[in-house]
Amino acid sequence: MSEQANSILARVSHDLSQLEKRDWELWIIVSFTGVIVGGGLLAILFPAAFFDGDNIHFELTVSRQLVVGLIALLILLNTYVVTRRLELRRVREKLISSTIQGELARQQSFTDPLTELYNRRSLEDMAARFMSHAQRLHKPLTFMLVDVDRFKEVNTRFGHLAGDVVLAEIASLLKRAVRGSDAVIRFGGDEFLIILADACHGDAKIVVDRAQACLRDWNQGGHLKGFEMSLSIGVAEWREGVTLDEVLDAADREMYASKPISRPASPQEQPAIRTKVKATAARAPHGASTAQS
């Protein structure tokens, strides 16, 4: 996404520079025309000038055709300048508007509309950037998988609209539990993925406790009558040479081990088979990914 943003910025800068060039060309035309008109007037006035003591007198006879021609030239020049300026302004506004709309559409394609988090589509690029950052600076990197417990029961008892509200609220509290340098992704359904930059497994536990505390406060508000939400969270620290699939599988196993059940999980309760992410995105590429800002 960072490379795409830089590409868009470069394209817009190039287009704007072309518009500025056209603007300068317009002013050159105006200046050249002004010099020609001014020179013509001087050529007419100076031969007709004579000195009378301390005063300068002009005796000038100009044909009607010349006067009409000069006035028409000035009118045409001003009309051309105004028209071109308006055209350049419209082109500039159209360029900026289309660029903003295109960037918004691109951002929306990577954003989940319900929770306003990054969606699964953004995972490949974001994970590559975080891994590249961790590898280059020799910093720790930790992944957290968060599952909303008994979410199907929420939909059954309170309706799907209430379920949507719950997901949005949990997304909000997860964002409050992390730093601005971290990323929260809606991994799918009632699962979320958190990428913690410059954080080891122990640092992630602080985020876990913070998220659980936020959820306890939310439950105390009595939003769901007679029902309390809970989260199962798995943490896995990424190491150089470990693929994204492997670190997510490790977090997934820890997440399901933390679920409050006392019986073996049925096949329906086992984690769904996850779509494999390209190996090129799983490993931190050398010099191919953009550093995390």
C-alpha cells in the first residue's frame, strides 16, 4: 500500500507540474503580447512627441482602423487568458478530485466497512511491511489472534444487528488497546488479527490484559442483558525465517487452547482451514518492501 501511495503521489506531482508548465506558457504568451503592444504604442507616440519648455506635447493622428484593431487585440488577448486560466483551474480541480476519489476507493478496498479496520485483503502487504521493518532493524514482532467467544449465540439471542454492534464495539476496544504503530485487522467473521510492532511475547501480554480490561468495562455497561462477552486470544512471536502461515498457526493454537471449554473441541469448533498466504509475503523480502512508517 505504501508503494502504491508513493506511485499515486508521483503521478499527481507529474500531472500538476505539467499544468504549472502550461500556466507558465500562458503567462509567457501574455507577456510577449504585452511587449508587442507596448512597443507598437511607443513607436506611434515617440515620433509624435515634441518638447515645449518643461512640457512634452503629443500631436497624434491615429486611424480608426488602428484603434479598433488595438482594442480588438486587447479584448481577444484578455478573453484567451481568462478562458485558459479557467480551463487550467478545471483541469487541476478534476485531477485532484479524481486522485482523491481513487485513493478513497483504494483505501475502502482495504477497509472493513463494519468495523473500519483493515480487512483480510490488506494482510499480505501489511505483514510483509511489518516483517521487513522487524528484520531490518532487528526488532521483535508479535501477532495476536483474537476470537469473540459465543458470537453465534449473540446472533441467535439478540439478532444479527446486535451482533454487528458487538463486532464494531470490540473492534473499537481493540484499537484502544494498541498503539498507533500497531495494526488491527478483521481477519474474518468474529476473528481479529493484531500486529504488534517492536513488541515481544511479553509485551503482547500487556496488550491482552488491556483488551480484556476494556471488555470487562464494556460488559459492566449491561449492553447485552444477561450475557457477557469474552475473548480468546492467542499470541505468537515472529522469528526471522518463519512464514506468516506458521506464525498464524501458532497463534491460532494458543487462541483455541485458551477458550473456556472443558471438553475436546468438535470438528465444527476447530479453526477453519485458512487461506494460505503467498510465501513471498510471509518472509520479509530484502529491499522489496517499504519500511513501516
